Amino acid sequence: MTTLDGVYALRGVQDLAAAFKFTPDGRFEFFYAYGASDRNATGTYTIEGDTVKLKSDKEPGKDFKIDAQRKQGKGYTIKVNDANKNYLSYVSCFYFVGETRELVAANNEGIIHIDLPEVDSLHVRHELAVDIPTLVKDKANDNNYFEVSLLPSLGQVSFKGIDLFIKEDTLTCHPNYFMPFENIRFEKE
């Protein structure tokens, strides 16, 4: 098989609706609705053996814009800005010190504070629209205060590192950052 054609709908996951629409010219569309999170994607695909490789039009790791950065105060602070204040507390920050990774959630005002003298990197992601985290600070950046804002790409899925596997008229995939469920299967309609 070198192409797919048709709609493949998610089966077996309660309260979640999702589907892919594949066309023979190597394009796909995707939609997803789960609780407070509605997401979508468009992109291209290739088939290698029984594996469908997805390449979303969305660039991974680009869901936040860095609005400001500077040296200010002690530790590290990230202030999240968005017109919808309900989204602020759902932002999390991964920070690394050497090989150690820690996770810190924003408070209700969208403030994340890490009370350490030094971290190697800071990455943010939105927990209602999980995707590849956005790099805010790398080791070469000595700023410790950052303001970030959510970008419209948050509603899209990058599919970075997520492959589908063909089994007759069903596509399966492993649990992942976006769909952390067992037995994920999309059946052809």
C-alpha cells in the first residue's frame, strides 16, 4: 500500500471523538474533540511498509511567543499572557538542571516561578493542548524573567514523533504526549 483514501475514525475511547481524512495525493486532515479541548491538523503523509509517517503543517514547539525577556529578581519567572484568563493556569514549565527534569504549573494568574539560582533550559506547554513544548530559555540565555503569550497554533497538532501503523482497514498508534491512551485505533468508515 502506498496511499490511503478515506476517513478513519477513532474507536474505543470514551468521550473522545477524533478522525483522519486521507487523500491519495498524500494529504491528511485531522480533528479531535475531548472535553474542553478541540484540536485539528492538516499536513502530508508517507507510507513506509506498514507505517504511516505524518508531517503536520504546524511547526512543532512553536505554541508560545516570547514577548519579553530580561534579568529581574531571583530565580526564574515566566508570566503567561492571554486574553482568556481561564487558560493561564493550564500552562506548565519543564525545566532542566543537567539531566534532571522537573515540572512546575502556573498559578491562576499565569505565573510560574522556579526558586533556583540556575537552570539549563525552560520549556512551556499548555496542558489542554499538549504538544511539543516551546523552548523559552536555553543554556546560553542568561535572562531569568520571561513573558510569553499563547499562539493560535495551540489548537493544532504537530504529530511530531507519532506514527500510525496499518493493520488491514485499521490504523493504530502507541500512547503518546497527545493521546496517552492504550489501544488507540482508527477504523476506516
